[in-house]
Amino acid sequence: MAEIGIGILGGGYMGKAHAVAMSSVGAVFNTNLRPRLEMVCASSTESAERYRQAYGFARATDDWRTLVSDPKVEAIVIATPQSTHREVAEAAFAAGKPVFCEKPMGATLEDSQAMVAAAEASGCTNMVGFNYIRTPASQFVRKLIAQGEIGDITWFRGEHTEDFYADPQAPATWRTDGAANGTMGDLAPHMINGALALLGPIKRVMTEIETVHRSRPGGDVTNDDHAQMMCRFENGAMGQMYFSRIATGRKMGYAYEITGTKGAVRFDQEDQNAVWLYRMDDPEAERGFRKILTGPAHPDYEPFCQGPGHGTGYQDQIIIEARDFLSAIETGQPIWPTFRDGLDVNRVIAAAFASARDSKWQDVNSF
């Protein structure tokens, strides 16, 4: 086994998740590369030192350039706001270091394009953090579809809905300022990525994007609260998606329904260890959606638990991502989703904004 020094930018919500994942992944998956928490970077010396002590890093800094250039930092995880992603990634690739970047990849389509160019020019391993599609349940659904178990796909409905801003008296924060921090920048990328993973490329979109609560205590809201999208996939399937941060009652509404010519499937992240499957070739008296509980027979479940139905959780998705990142570094072979896959998501989002602006269908390939 070989060690690899990990540097993580950001120690908050996702920074902590990645630090825990890097501390756990070797034991869970018996990886050949074993991460060493080398350095954490935060916005102040005090917070960086606090994260260092809490998560077990060797060193801390408040300067991302120090982290990126340090020779003991051999791979980098970017878990900072979107506005920082491009500059950090370009510097890391220039230094010849692999990069794992949280979604959305860039604050703008142009940022994402530049990040892909830098990644591919460097030849370094690169991945984007779309964790929800990595649940054993959704990996199982991908296999069902790829193997033709529910036939040719005719229809897709997806949503990513939460209610953390359903209260109009919730104060304005950084989340309510700037397009990259709105629902289309924050929640929509996850479900768009899921749709691309399950059904393949999206050909065109028709979208409405809306800000419901235009002001909040502390300031005006400059980005979107919810959006609805019709889409047509390149495989011919129809689709629709809905994204919302004001969906009262929804806590983790990453959910989808997929209809095929031989069956159908349903999934809801609020019950992330179950898949509902319908097969047309079941006996007529027994036809109906049946609940399948994930277990050791499903992808990436057994390393966490040997008991069927016992379940995996949010942190486990991040550990699976860490395994994939380390595997890509070790083998030199790209593992989905790469920066180019992240760019595909941002192209759909750019087309969605253009569609909402012009009130017409937009071809994704134009972006």
C-alpha cells in the first residue's frame, strides 16, 4: 500500500464530509492508495486550525496557494464556493496534481469550459462531486436500464426539492445572492446529472425559472427559488424535471420515475435504501410496483454492511466518491463523472437559463 497526501480546501459542510471520507475509505474498500490528511485550507487562520484539530490534518493554512503548491499535498479536493473553483483547479493542474471538485464545477459555463481544458491539457485525474447518483439503489437502477430490464425508455420525471428556504422570513445569506448559488446552481445540477447518468444526453430543454420570495430579512434575493423543465433526450425519451428550495415538507427530495416499454422504476432519496420496480412480464394477478431493499447484492453496499435492508447513508456516498477518486489516480484511467461530465451538466443549465429568458426551446448542443 502507498500513501497519498490529501489537501482539502474548505472545512465546512462538504469539507468535513470529504475529510471523514478520506479517513475511512481505506478501511471500507481496502484501497491500494491510503489517504493521508496533509493540509486543510479555510478562510481564516483560526478556522483552518480548528478544522485541522477536529478532522486530523497534519497542517492548516488560510492561503489556498500554499496548499496547492505544497509538495506533500499530492491530490486536492475543492469544497469551497463555486466562485473559487476555476482558479484553484487551474493552479492545481498546472502543478500536476489530481483534483476532485465539488459540484457545480464552475460558477459559469465559461469557467467550466476553462476547467475542462486545463484538466485535459494536464492529463491529471479529475472528478466532480455528484454523490447522490452513487447510492447502491441508483447504481442498481443504472444497471437495470443499461441491461434493458425495463425496455426502451419512453419517459423520465425527476426532481430535486428541499424546503430550507420555504419560510419567507428565513434571512438572506450568500445562498440568496448570485446565479451560481440559486436553485439552478445548487440543486438542479444533481438531478440533471442523475438524468444524464440514467438516460444519456439531453437534446433540448424548455424551462421556466422563478424567484418566489424576492426579498428576505437582510436583503434582496438575486437568484432563483424554483424551476420547471421539459426536456427531450437524445434517445427519444420525453422528460420533465422540477427543482426547488421552497418545496414545503421536502427535506431530500432527490427523486425520479422512469417508464420503459417493459417496466418502470421509482426512487426517492428520502428512502434511499429502496427501489420500486414494476415488470410487465410478471403474472397479471401479481403485477404492481414491488419494493426492493438494497443489500449486499447491490453495487457498493457490502463494504459498508453485510445485512440486507440495514442501509447506507449520506456519508457513505462520499466514501464511494473517495474510492473512485483514488482508483482513478492509481490506474491513470478516468472514472465517471470527470470534469467533462460536469461540463455536460453546466451546458444543460446554460440552455435552461436561455430557454427561460427567451421563452422557447433551446438545443443543448448550442452551448
